[in-house]
Amino acid sequence: MDILLTNVRWLSEEKTFLQMLRFVTEERRERILRCRSMTDRARGLGAGLLLEYGLRRRGMTLLSDAAGYRQVRSGKGPYGKPYLPGEPGICFNLSHAGDYAAAVFAGMEAGIDIERIRPVNKSLADRFFAETEAAYIGQCAEEGEGNLAFTRIWTRKESAVKAAGEGMHLPLHFFCVLEDEISLLPVRTAEGGHDTAEEGDRPGTVWQADDYGFYTSESPDGYVLSVCAARADRKDVIQTAVRREDLMAAFHSAAPGSP
């Protein structure tokens, strides 16, 4: 499983931004340009560049004018998760926050989330997290580690929802992320009790058959990055810091095997 991470501050300079904008698809370009702030535009562009960069390392491209690479297309699942139709062995997901964009490439469905370490939101944790997770955050807060614990759980939850590709149709309190393997939980009722439905009646998810769990990193400083992926993909994790120079070289040099 490959995790790519890049600092996007350099993309906030207008000349550089416009120079690199041509290396993402027209659809993504239009979405980026709808962002009002240059900071948001830089994040969106950074994520798109990591996607194209990761594909080119695999001999592929989403662009029609990238000579020497095999062009593939991007589609969207029922709830909007992007994927590569006709390429079942290559799954990807993107995220961005603060000064960073991140991407994951895996053999099976995966989700990634990166966040700045944020203050504990107790009401959110009590309402949406599993009871054991909320209790763990409270315990960590007493030891001065509440913000980190909250952010770790939040990024794991987000990455899990993105891996499943079901959006917020998947209740956050339906699963526990304290361990590196996902634990499926009984679904809470509106009265605060627990549903006794059989496992087959729970919301559909890729996890049940494929031993899904987490890889979490506290690098770069001040951030937490989490990936939810199948156990087979988590056996060999490579996290790479992609520099400005790496991206510039990848997009301004000839493709492997091209004249």
C-alpha cells in the first residue's frame, strides 16, 4: 500500500498554480476553480497532482495528452466515491487538510483522511462515536492527550467511511476504531439502546469479508493521517513524502519508454 503526502503551500503562488493546473483532469480543474480561496485551491490541486503522480508511477494517466502512458478514466460509485472502471486491482483515495494533501493506492478498497490535531469536541464524540471511544477520549483528556486521541479516532472514522464508499449512510457508532482491526458493533437505537438485528441486517460494508483495519501516522508534526484498508494491503505500507521537485520532474519530463 502506497501513501503519498505533499506540502501544498507552494501551489498557492498564482503563476505556479496555473502552471500545474493543466496536469489534472478538466473535471477536477473546474471543481478546483470553484473554490474561493487560494488556500482551498492549492489543497485541491495538490490532491489531484498526487493522484496523477501515483498513476504515472504505475504507467497510467487520466489525461489524454500524456504520451507514453496508458490512459484510464475515473468513475464514481453510488455515493460519489471515485474509482477506476476496468482497473479492479488499483484503488485510490484522496484527502487534504491544512498545508497537506495525501493519497493512498491499494489493491483493494481503501480510504484516507488527514487532519490537523484538533481540540476535543465532547458533544460530537458522545453523539456519534462508540461509547468505548468516547470514554477513551475522556480518559486521554485527563492525561493531557485528549486532542490527539480525538483526532486519531476522527481520522480513522473518516477513512473507514471513505473505504466503505457509503458516505454518511454508514453510522459512525456502528464500528469501533480503537484497535487496528475494525470492530463491528450493535447499532444504537434512537432511545440509546442497541438494535438486536442480525449481522446480515446491518448496513452493507466491504469490511465484513476482508479484514479491514487501520494504519495511522502522526507525521507530519501537528497532523494525524489514517488509512482504512484490507489486511493484505496493510502488510506492506510505504509512506512517501513527495516534494515539489518530485512533482515538477514527473510532469515536465518524458514518460518511461517514450521517445
